[in-house]
Amino acid sequence: MRNTNISKNITKSELIISHLGVSAIIEPQTSQKKGILKDVSCRMRSGEIHVLMGKNGSGKSTLAMALSGHPDYVIDSGSCVLEKTELVTLSADERARAGLFVSFQTPIEIAGVSVFQLIKTAYEQKFGLIENVLNFYHEVEREATLLGIPTASMHRSIHEGFSGGEKKRLELLQMKFLKPRFAFIDEIDSGLDVDAITMVSQYLKEMVADSQMGCVIITHYERLLKYLPINAVHLMSKGSIVTSGDTSLADQIMRDGFDSVMKKLEL
Amino acid sequence: MKQLPSIQSPTYTHGFSVPLDYAYISERGLTKKTIETLSSMKAEPEWMKKFRLDAYALYLQKTLPSWGPDLSSLSFDDIRYYVKPTDGEKRTWDDVPDSIKKTFDRLGTPQAEREYLAGIKNQFDSEVVQGQLKPIWEEKGVIFLSMDEALKKHPNLVRKHIGSVIPSGDNVFASLNSAVWSGGSFIYVPKNVEVSLPLQAYFRINAERAGQFERTLIIADEGSKVTYIEGCTSPSFSTSSLHSAVVEIIVEKGAHVEYITIQNWYKHVYNLVTKRALVKEEAVMVWTDCNLGSKITMKYPSYILAGKAAHGETLSLAFAGANQIQDTGSKAIHLAPYTTSSIVSKSISQGGGITSYRGLISIGPNAHHAKNHVSCDALLLDKNSISNTYPTQRVFTGDATITHEATVSKIGERQLFYLMSRGLTASQARAMIVRGFADPLIKKLPMEYAVELNRFIDLEMEGSVG
């Protein structure tokens, strides 16, 4: 990695999710809500890559969104501790500044706010005023190029008119500069072709190795997985993590399908 | 936000006033005598005194508009119509009295961007107190004077054009301005001269209950080009002030005029302004209009597209917070064939503020192949705020193309969350969304003003959260 700003001496830390219960708000006026996640527990250390798999609607994205503080969800019970900091009681921005990053499956468009402006503001909010903006700009451009994003996109409105694949890369670009301790990366592989997946996973691999960021990858498919060193695989079903294992669990799921694996596990 | 009269608003950074020994302050209210005194103090020619008194007679006959915001709390009898801070306009900054200098220093003008401007005028209450035009433009025959000076040095030019685009009887505020006008800018750009740097005027109300009635006349001769920027601020008095300007612009054949306004009066100023341009063949008039301050603003910059293929453009941004009404818009009067106009109006309302777009598109019988496009975007920051649209279209020819689009959006909870998930605080996120909304206009402003507008949005958003 060419970016030398990142310290190599980051101490090992943990993200511990215990017995998390989450509801979705159905009717904001009446606070009517529906339970989605129950008793979700999982822990990971910095520098690890975990994979969260499961059928559509099993609760993978809900977990990521709820942890990031999405207003459509409420955490009813349990905790999520990032290096001694309880995230559950914090606001979305405090969670981000505590070191959590969630890349969105469908990122939000904001007219008139450029990609660079957002990265710069978010960076300054976390790390303080940038003294040499031009240097910083060149750094952002360099990373964008590594991710296959045209540098001209830096001046375009964030996510406006970008393709699905481009939006995913823009999320990773932001992540790069926010330097989170732990990240949830939601379906980064959708909308990318094989070449792009190779590029993105290489980028992610180097970033994890370099920054010792812990990383949860949410995916339906194994495509991304063969390029990345995976430490653990978790299977989600009906709002809970039903089993965890190593890459052989992912292989099994890919070979036999979710239903068959769950049947074998007598779930 | 709670309103505390006479205490400086935390979000209004221009709200100070300096104590000053005025050369002259008129009694409150307006009489024939006030006008005669004003005219004789200015040593005006007889025709100008008559112009004023005729306008005053019209003013007395007129009533306030029956439409638009309620102006009944505006007490014309409490206003001081002529407040003269100093004797004569100073050419250099050093000659300006210290207290006035201090005011403009605190406002960051005119030092800021001095290099960037071709010329500058600073008006304090009723009079222009300082002004300068770079010699290079003077040599090319450009005239940039206060209207009072212009009346002395170029009486024929003034006499020929004053009231030619906005007659004294146009509306009650035009009548009032014509009767009591003081200060304002006079600009003449000779044929084919392009003034590559902007000319700037800064308007400051300092005295309590003062009325400011500047009169601006711009004549861009054939093939010439000029950009004029005006900024306006005032102290945060709890009593009302009145700012009622008249701006007339004549854009001759093939000329190009851009008029940029950053209006940030304190929230007790009534801002009732008439602005109109006469645009001749293949000429272009651009109004870039930001209305941020004032209690009530009524302003509809207009163009009369009188020559073939004349073009008019308006890009406006209105911001209304608590107890503010921004009633703004634009009028495009198409009189000639192939004339085109485009109006983009953006408005932001918060804390119960009201923004209204009020526009008129008139396509006359001779304006075949005319084209107009209006686009109104409103951003509401909370449930209590209001945005209105009052478009009027009058089309008297068969083959004109007019389109109107309007959007109203609420600040999105998802957008806020997205930015907060990147570590921005709620107020930072709001400010960023609002700035993004205003971006098409901010981009068009000179650097110094863009920075000021961004700072304004940040301050307003800070005040709105928590």
C-alpha cells in the first residue's frame, strides 16, 4: 500500500456483539415496530475478515444498518462494544467516530455534495483540520485510481448518477479515509464484474493487512471470498446467527445451498 | 428559536452598530418639506427636485399592494428618510471617518478582494461614503459613480435614463424611492468595453429607524460587458428599518450585464425593492439574487426582452427562518421574436419561515419563437415551514415554448443519517445538505461571497439543531 499515513502499530482490539435484539420501525407516528433480529452474538478481533452469509431477508443487512444507527431500526436489547466503547447508546455520528464504518448496500444520493467534499469533511471531523488540502486531494485521487474510479468523479455529487458498482467503490473510498477499526461491508460484490471484484478484493485485502481493520463482509456468493483470507464464516437465518465456522462452511453453503446446510445442522 | 428584541442574534454576525455624529438626520416621517430639504442639501438641479415632488404626489395617491405579504405593521411615519453620515464621498479609504471605517473593517469590506474588483462603492445609510474605480477602467471611459455624483457630473445621462425603465408611478415603492432616493450606483460602460472584473457596492444601514432608498442606474452600451455585485447588512435593532431600492438597467444591443445581490439585512428590515432591465437585441441580462436576511422581502427582478433574440436569466436563492417572509421571484416580459429566458428559483425554509416564488411570464403578440423555462425547488427543513409558488403566465402568441417545473422536498432523514454514519454531526450534515441544495447558485458567486454564503448556512444550521 502506498499510503504511509496509517500506523502499523495498531493494538489488537475486539468488536463484541452480545445478545443483540433489533426491531424495525413500521409506523413512525405510532412507534409500531416489528422484531427482526434476536439474540445475535459474535465477536471479532482487529485484522480479521469475517463473512456473514444467509438467505435474502435473514437479517444480514439489518444487523449492519442497526449497528450504524439507521433511524428505521431500534436496538431493543443486547450490546455492541468496540474497544471498551458501548456503541448501542451512541448516535450514528458518534458510532462512526468511535471507529465503526458501514458501507451501504444502496448508498444515498445527495445533490450538490461532491465526493471529495464529503470525504474531506468526514476526515476533518474525525482527524482535525487538513493543513495541505491539495496534497490530501491528490491522495484521494490516487486511492480512487486504485479502486478504478475516474478522478473526474471526485467533483460529482455523491452517488448521484453513478452505477451500482461505482457506488460500492465510492463507499470503499470513503472507508479508506475514515480509517475505521471495524467495518461492515454490505454486498460489495453486487454490480461488479469479475475484473472489478479482483480489484476491489485486492484493495480490501491490502487495507485490512495495512490498517489491521476488522471487517465483516455480507454476501450471498463466494466470488469475493476466494480472493480474501477469511477468518470466520457466520450463517444467519430468521434474524439470528445459527452457526459459525471456517471457510469450509462457506464452501458447503455454496455447494449444497442454505436449506440443505441448515437441515444437516438440524436447524 | 426565541426572538429577543434588541439582543444580537447568535447567528447574525453583522448585527453591530457604531455610534456616529451624523451630518444630518431628518425628522421621522415624510413630508414635502423633507424632500425639499433633501434636494436642496444635495444642491440638485430644479428638474430633479420636480422629479422627486411629482413622485411624492404619486406616492400619496398609491396604496400598498393588495397581494403578497402583510405590510400593515410597517409604519412609514416612523422612518427617517434621509440620514447623512458624512460630508461628501471619499476617494481613498484613509479619508473615511474612523467609526465608519471600523464598520466596514468588521464586515470585511472593502479590503477583502480589493485586487479582485474593478471598482467599489460603500454606502452608509443614505450616502455613498467611499468609492473608487481602477484607473484602467476610467481610461476606457467606464463611469462608476454614486448616483448623486453622477447627477452632478453627467446630468444629461441621468436625466435621459432615470425612470425610463421603472417610472415613478410603477408601484408605491418605486414612487417612494423616486421621491426620496439617495445614493446608489451609476454605471456607464462604453461600446464594446468589457469590464473583466466586477464592480462592487456595499450597502450598510447603521442608524436606527433609518430608511435606505438607493437608486441604481446601469447603462451597458452596445457590445459591452459588466458584472455588478451588491451586498447588504444592518445592525440588529429591534425597531424596523426600511430598504426600498430602485434598480434600472439598460442593456444595449449585444451587451451583457450580470447583477449579483447578497442581501443579508437583519430580521427587522423590510426589503421592498424594484429591479428591472430593458434588454435589447441579442443582449443578455442575468440576475443572481440571494435573499438571506430581512423581515419581509418583496423583490421580483425583471427583464423586458425588447430586442430580437434578447436573453434574460434569473438564478435566485431565498432563505427564510423564524419570522421571515421571502416573497421573491422574477418577471420575464417577452416583447420580441426569438427571445429566451430562464428562471431558476431555489428556496429554503426553516423554523416557520415562509418562502414564496411569485413569477410572471408574459409573451407578447410579436414574440414568436420565444422560449421560457421556470424551475422552482423548495427545501423545507421542518414541519412548520412553508413554501408557496404563484406562477402567472400570459401568452399572446401561438408559437412560444414555456415550461414550468416545481419540486418541494423535505430534508431527508436518510440523507442526514447517511452523512452522520460518516461521522458528521447532525448540524454539519444538515448544513452540508443545504449547501448542496444551494450549490448551483453558490458556484456562480465570486469566492468571497461564496465563502460568506457557506458560513451563513453553517451558522443557521447550528442555530437550528439542539
